[in-house]
Amino acid sequence: MELETQGTVLLLGEAEGMVQSLGNSALRDIGSPGWFRQHEYIEKLNMQAILNASATQDEYVKELLVTYEKIPILIHELISVEVWRQKIFPVLCKLEDFHPQSTFPIYMVIHHEATIINLLETIFYHKEVCEAAEDTILDLIDYSHRKVAMLAARSLSGDTPKHDRLIPEDLSSKSSLQELQQQAYALEFDISLKALSVLRYITDHIDSLPLSGLTRLLNTHNVPCLLVQLVEYCPWSRLEKGQLQKYEGGRWYPVPAEDHLKMTKLDGQVWIALYNLLLRPECQQKYNLNNFNKSQLLKLRGFLTEVLIDQLPNLVELQRFLGHLSVSEPAPPKKDLVLEQIPEIWDRIIQDNKGKWKAIAKHQVKHAFNPSEQDLRHQARKWAETYNLDVMETLIPDKPKCGSCGSEAAKRCSRCQGEWYCKRECQVKHWQKHKTACDLMAEAIKKLKEVQMQT
């Protein structure tokens, strides 16, 4: 069929080979040729998984990852690159003798975390994926909690990205490392939003969690109260010069007045997670509704308006629960003797590499992030194959949106091919903001064509 031909990044046999080859990477090997090859595989698997899910096709990427028991591998790789970003990347940026020809390889490592969490968000909708994670689901719960807690803390302080996320401006100077740090900080916002969705899907599959999974959600991390903070401060929404904007797909969009009360996907994820964690019988038996938790949860009553409930009717049950909670004294949680399972991946990586951060950074500068001209040309060809713009456009089920006003767009920037506009006036208005990214992309396209002509 035409849709299947246009919407295929990988054939079944190719996907199977890539899935079978996935393995755990040592922190020291991040950025190596073998690591980048695995990154390429995961990137392509992510694209195909999105295509299959959005087109309601056979989700063979999900099936392969479950069949070959690779979900724990993905979770390990997710946390491994998270540790790298926190422990190695800051050291790397401070090395005086590090003057890379291009910082793009480092950017790809930073982006790797976003790729994996995006893949997990796509496939964790399915119960069998949650079951296939086995004990590493505890590590994923902890990871998601770290990201969502960071999201809540940043929203509490008013610290959300001020601009759309862009590729670093200059890929060849020391200042580009500082720019890269800013990009990593902005990318963290996107990653946290994906982690929120993963957390919601985990709450959909509570009956598939190991014994201590529910304990970690409710008592160790007190996720219900954390979600109340997100309802209060809504970090994916902001006022900019009196205009309401909402964050979606890596950028801020203006919201028309008639849509101000319309629930976004992220709003829905928070409310569904709260519904699962507060109304499921097994959760009510375990959650400690002490005075603090009760006072926090009752804040939700002010947000449960008729307009909201009309959009998500199941919330009327949550409204009743909160009404009952406000006039009653809840029973103490049921105390069971549970042998607490402890997440292992983060602690194991930290312990194995403790005191080696600078040595690892220097090793990666020498062997990974200072490639020769020949290696850069080879990488350019591989990235061009992986990040094919025509294929990536098919990953978006909705029509492109104008980079200026957010309306449906039909015209694309002829120079960089990377931005869309609904009319000429919007393109002119947006030019000062778009110019840097446009120059960079146009130069990258030019260099890529030169590489292709010489091979």
C-alpha cells in the first residue's frame, strides 16, 4: 500500500537485526563508533515505532523489543546517558585543551536521551511492554520521577525555556560548548515532558508492576502530590506579552482565545495519572492520606471545572472522591510486609565510575569527540541517512504549523527546508528569530552535498 511504502523507515527484517544487536554500553564507550551505530539503530527504531503507532499499523518494533527482551536494555541506556550528561558533560566543557572541529557529535549524545525516552513513550502504552521491563521498571519509575520533579521545580521558580529549542549556532568554537550547555538545558524540558507521559502509562499498568513498584510511586516518591504541583503551575503553558502560549513538539505556540480552556495532551496525562493513583483500589490501600497529602490533593477541587470534566468525563469520579475526602477521615493505609526492591542501574553506574569522571572525559575527547576530517565526513553521511527530512516529515500525523503564528502551514522555507509558514507576512515577521537556524541548516545541507559529490 502507498501509505506503508511512504511510512517505512525500516523493513521488518532490518528492524529485527537492529533490535537483536542492542546491548548495554559502558559509560566510557559513549561517543565511540560502536555507540554511535547503536544510537543510529535506536533512532531509526524510534521513527518506525512512531510511524506504526500513528498509522495504526502492526507495531512490529514494539513486538521485537519485547520478544528479544530489549526493554531493560533501553532503560539502562537511558539512565547511562543521563549519568553522562550530569557527570561527564560538565567536565568535558571545562577541559582547557578541548577544541573540537565540530560539537555536533556531542549534541547527538545529548539528544540520545531524548530519542530513547521518546521511543519508550511510544511503546509504553502497551501493557506487555511494562511487563517486559521486569525489575528495571523500578529504575524507570525513579528516572521519570527525577525528570518530573525537575519539571515541577523549574515551573515553581518560573524557569521554563524562553525560546524554541534550536541546534547550536556555531559548531566549531569554544563558545559553542557553552551554547551546547544551554541547548542541553532546554532539551531537558522536552525530556521531562516525555517522562511525564511514560509515568502516566506506568500508572495505567499498576497490576503489572513488581511488588515495590506501587510503593515507590505512592510513598517513596509521593507522585500524587508531585502531580498536584504540575496542575497548579502547568509548566507547558505561559503568558508572553499578554498572549497565552502552550508548549508542544519543541516549541511554543500562541493559543486562540476560544481554545484557552481546551485540555492539552499533557494536561490529560497528569489528570489520568492522578485518576489511576487515587482511585484504583490497590492504590487506596497503600497511599498514606495524612494531613499534608490530604491538603495537597484537595487543591485539585478548584481545577475540576465543568469545562474540564466535559473533556474528560471520568474525572467526575475523581471529583466525588475529593468531595468525600474533604468531609471524612480516611482509613490508614494497609500495612503489608514487603521486601523492598531497590533500583540498581543508576547506583551501579555511579559506583563503577566513581572518581573517574575526568579520566573518562579525557578519554572521550581523545577517542570520540575530536574526530578527523575523514571521520567527520563519514559521520555526515551516516547522519544524513538517519535524519532524512522527507522521512521525518511523515512521522508527524498533523499538518505542519506556521513557525510564527502556529496556524496550519503549507509553505516551507526554500533555503533550509526546515521551517513552515502559512503566509509571507509570517515568514518576514519570524525571520530574525529563524535566521540563525536557517543559516546553520543551509550550510549543513551545502556541506552534505559536497560530501555526497565526492563519494
